[in-house]
Amino acid sequence: MSAGPPTYSIRTFGCQMNEHDSERMAGMLEAGGYTRSQDPEDASVLVFNTCCIRENADSRLYGNLGHAKRIKDERPGMRIVVGGCLAQKDRHAIQRRAPWVDVVLGTHNLASLPRLLEESQRGAAFEILEQTEVFPSALPARRSSPWHAWVSISIGCNNACTFCIVPAVRGKEVSRRGHEIVEEVESLVADGVVEITLLGQNVNSYGRDLGGTPLFAELLRALDKVDGLERIRFTSPHPKDFRADTVAAMAECNSVCEHIHLPLQAGSDRVLKVMKRAYTRARYLDKARMVRAAIPGVAITTDIIVGFPGETEDDFDATLEVVREVRYDAAYTFQYSPRPGTVAAGLPGHLPKAVVQRRYDRLTELQEEISLEQNQATVGRTHEVLVEGPSKKDPSKLTGRTRTNKLVHFHGDEPDFSDGSLCDVAVDRAHPHFLEGHLARGGTRSRRVSLPVVGAARGCAPGA
Ligand code: 5AD
Ligand code: SF4
């Protein structure tokens, strides 16, 4: 092992909840004297924060663990940690398939990481709990962005969508007290944060376990009052719990962005019923109409699963119809992946891969067309953009996001322009996944936050 202070590297798989948890693991390691390694191959501690929502997430982990073993063979002092959802679900499989792993911890005991690392000096330390010990937000964080923060408002999920493994690995829903959330956000803003994303498997049932009624709309209103907070995002609301009070709060609160991620999963009533989604296509469409009517220019995005067991051509056509009707700005599309232990995995009618692939291709082709059309409608308009840093494709440009969560690459000719600034960008060209534009004259609303940004993630949303 290299001389000097111990170092760590964390590789995060899956959703934003895992990004949030990884920031907590990094915070605890830094509080314990570790520094972040520039190169994962040199780290004293290599952490994999895992996901198990789809099958390929498993196989990728074992590939990575094989590579980590080769590094460890050369540097026997290094330690390998596996945390997150796959660890929670498959502790014994990890022990069997990757016995060189030093620490395994689950989704309920992030706080034990320092202790388990200590114990691993005397032999492998594996610990999985069934209930959360410490709400992860209470742990120290090392955020990857100076201007954006993930804020967890609840953990776990009380729903029982038949395809989904999340309730098995994240447990029952537990909401955090509202005043704790507001206090965290106030201190984040004092630290330079201008945008937060509230995280929960089902944000719309937030607070039901605290006082009996959902409190999400009130939470939005309370956070909107935090001075200096420019943007509030949240993910994911479950369509069955997404109601007029939340839409009203979204419309009222200036800092709540004009974007809603409303997971559809399927457009056929028959499939929705077998999925146990607790809404019909008509009710879903009502909610989409309600949000469009209340919030001009709102962007709607979604998650869709193709090839659920027993899905017929007619069922799939119903999904395409909803896509055409809602006109999503973007969709995360998934091929159904059987998760052992879920109800759907035991259903008859699993479809051949070729059928699923054909449907998936048709869906993504349709969605690309619609995304392009939705983006074309922004051309010639000026949007407020939060700058994320230089564009990865063309470093002479800047990249940022509109309030509607659209990625924009633009020429920024302001000399002191930096990540975390807000500015107005005129959109010149549209593509299915991004926009191009230029800084609107006199449009800079610079709020300078000067630390560098390290890979803020915007992957698939947690749950719902
Ligand atoms: N197969 C495919 N996609 C799934 N998702 C959840 N479980 C599965 C599964 N078994 C998708 C859903 C969810 C998103 C986070 O992942 O669309 O909203
Ligand atoms: Fe819960 Fe979302 Fe999974 Fe349904 S899809 S069980 S709401 S996490």
C-alpha cells in the first residue's frame, strides 16, 4: 500500500438514492482520515455501492469484483467493500462468489462502515440488518457537487409493485421529520447549494407514517421559503399518490422546477393491474393533464417497462398510445428483468428476448421522435440554465440544465462564469437528448459557487 494517509474510491451503481448514500459513505471515510483517491486502482479502500433493480446490475458488479481481486492480489493490504441493494439482497452470494471481499454492508447500516472496516483488519466483516439504524441523512456527507445536493426525505417503500425488488431491500417507508429536512436544506444553502433534489421511493406518500396524511405539498411550501434556494426538484412521485395539493404547491412555489417524473411503467390497464400499480391508464392520463393545465411549460418524464410477463401486442400498443398522448419530454425505458423473490418473476408468460427487443426498439424510436419535437418547441426561446461546467463533448462550451431538466450546451463568453451560476440561454437547436444555444445578452444572473464539480449524477430515479 502507498505511504501517506489512507485513500478511498467509491463506485456507485443505480439510482440517485445510491448517489446520496455514497456521499454519506465518503463523508464518514473522510471524517475517519481517509482522502479521496485520484485513481481507484490505487485506493486503500475500494467501495462498490450496488444496485439490484435489473439483472445487468448484478453481472456488472461481479465483473468489477473480479477486476478488484486482481488489484488486491498485487496489493494485499487494500480492502474491498460491497454495500447497497445487491449486498442487502445477496450477502451470501457475494461471500460465495467473491470471497476476497472484506466488508459487506446493506442499505440499513451505512453508519457501520467505519466499524466494519476496522473489524475487517481481523477477518472479513459482513453485516446486514433488517431495519435502518440511523437515517442516512444524519451522517456526514462529502457531496460531489458544491451547488447541488440530494436530500433524502424518506427511505423504503410500502408499495408492492410486482416487478420491483426495492421494498425487499429498502424496507418499509420511514419519513424524516419535516423540520430536520428544512434545517438540512438551510445549512446546505449556507454552504453554497442552489439546487436540491428531494429523494424518496414515493415522495408523494411522504409523512404518512408521521401524522397519517401525506405532507409532501407542505414540505415543498416550507422549502420554497428557504432564502437563497433557487431550485427544488424531487423524484419520484407515484402516480397513484400524486394529487392536486402537490400540483398546487408546485405551481405556487417559485423554486419548484417545472418538471415532473411520473413513472408510467405500462399503458395497458390489464398489465397495470398485474403490476399492482393501483391506477388505470385513464387516471394516469388525468394526472398528466392536471399537471399540464396547472404548470405552463412543464416537462413530463417517465419510466416504462417493456415485456412484462404476459404483455400482448395489444397491451404494448396501449403503452405506445399513452406515450403519444402524454408526449413525454424523455423516458427511461427498461426491458423487464425478472428479479428473484418478486411476484412477477413467478408469473407465467415470460416473453422471448427477441419480442421484447422489437417492442423496446419501437418504443424508443417513438420516444426519440417525441423528445425531438418537444425540444424543438424550445428553439427561439430563452431558458434559465444552471451551469454544470464545461461541456464534455466540446470544452469550449458550457453545459447546464433548464428548470425543465433539459441538458443545454451553449457558448458562454462571460469571463467569470462558473459552475453553479444561473444564466439565461437562448436555444438555437434541438436534438432528442439535448439543446444547443448561446448566452442571452445581459442574461447572466451570476451566483458564484467556485468549487469544481465532480461527476454529478442524473441516472435513473429511485423507485415509484
Ligand atoms: N425490470 C425492469 N425494469 C424495472 N424497474 C424496476 N424493476 C424492474 C424490473 N424488474 C424500473 C422501473 C422503475 C425504475 C427505477 O426501474 O421502471 O421505475
Ligand atoms: Fe416502490 Fe417504486 Fe418499486 Fe413500486 S416501483 S415497489 S413504488 S420503489
